[in-house]
Amino acid sequence: MELIDEVKQSFTQLDDAEVFLYPGGVEHGYMLPGHGAAYNEAAAEQSWERTFSLLRRV
């Protein structure tokens, strides 16, 4: 978690950036239903919502 804390700290002074961690220790491929145990439905849904929210603003 030390590295994560460093990354968060480096972004605190930026008004247009956010560091967001998905709970539960998601793995690479967590958004893809075909990735077996890596798939995390709750995190995937939240990630899609955040992605589309961002795209609506740009």
C-alpha cells in the first residue's frame, strides 16, 4: 500500500484527477466475464459506470 499512498499523494494537488481503487483486490481482466476468477461483477459494473460518466464529460 505504500506505493498506492505515494500515487494518491502525487495527485492530491490536481483538480482534474482522481485515484480510485476498486475494493476486493481486483485483478487484471476483472471487467471481462470470460476471465474466470478474475471477473468481478460488482467492480466491473462500477467501472463501466465511471467510464461512461467520464466519456459524457469529454
